[in-house]
Amino acid sequence: DAMVIQNPRYQVTQFGKPVTLSCSQTLNHNVMYWYQQKSSQAPKLLFHYYDKDFNNEADTPDNFQSRRPNTSFCFLDIRSPGLGDAAMYLCATSADTGTGGYEQYFGPGTRLTVT
Amino acid sequence: GQNIDQPTEMTATEGAIVQINCTYQTSGFNGLFWYQQHAGEAPTFLSYNVLDGLEEKGRFSSFLSRSKGYSYLLLKELQMKDSASYLCAVLNSNYQLIWGAGTKLIIKP
């Protein structure tokens, strides 16, 4: 089945220790997104890629970086995690053909704990 | 600013019908989405409305009125597994998805 995969599902890191979260997709979608979601809140968009074009949200801290080496893979790097970065990190994709395909399909998420 | 308003929490009885409302104010409109999110899991796509009217998909229906900036999600024949948060999201004129905080639906036997 075509899908969005995130690894790991649970990640524990220490305060200030860099961590990388990964996402892959078999849907061959143009667009990939990274969201941060805290309990009982809306998902907050951090970045998205339209093909290789990187789009950073204005309020995404510099502590968060992203890479998309090819269509299938996307990574989220947190350079120096703080306690406030503990959250669920969601990867999503959409076909976004320009005339449709705007619905986003999410991976299962990575729950990040910072100790 | 842009905002999406939906009730924080609703309670309903198994087998009943529930309507979850969403009102929005966004810079332009290119469609409205409803997503279901179970606790600790990722959102899953339920529906997409871009034209006024009612779209029916099995037990779930979604309605849109663009002139009123209003949508609702109607869930019929409620089952315990429908206990989840339901998120409303609007695609604005820049094709940015603006998310509501979600409505937590509690189903009681």
C-alpha cells in the first residue's frame, strides 16, 4: 500500500543533543510537509517542500532545519532540542498538481521527548 | 488575521447523530478539509469541500457555505470508535492550510 512512513515512532533525546527525524513516502507526491503538534493544539507547519523548493514558515525557529534529498525522503533536524520542543512531529504529503490533489496524507508521527 | 473556530469538546451517545461546526475567516478560499485524529495518532483525511452544499460519504457528511464562512461535519449512527478529535482546515488563496484546534468528540454508550 502506498503510504507515508516515519521513523522512529518514539524518540528520546537529551536537552541540547541534536536529533534527526525521518520521513519517507511511496505516494510519489510533489509536496512534503513537517508539522509540530502539541497536545490539544492544531498542527503547526514548520516547513514544506514543493519538489525541491524549500519553504520555511516565518516563525519556525532556526533550531529546526530540513533536508529533502529526493522525492521520497525528507528529514527534520533539531540542532539543539529544548524542553519546549517536546511534541509530536508529523510528516505529510500532498500531490498538489496545481489544479487539485491538495489533501494531505500524514505519517504516524514521531513523538519526541526531551530530557 | 486568519482563524478557524470550532467547539473544543462535544459529547454524544452511541447510535446518535452529531454535528460539528466550523467557522472560518481566511485570506481567500480554495477549499475546506475535515480530518479525524485519534489520541496519539496522526490526522486522517475525511473530506474536502470547495463548492457549496453537502457531500456525503457513508456515515459522514460535510457541508459548506462559502458566503457564511461556515462548514459542518455530520456523523450518523455514532460508534465508539468515532471518539476522536475532528479538525477543520481551510486552504487559503496562497494555498496555505489554516488549521483549527480541533473538536474532541466523546461518545458515551
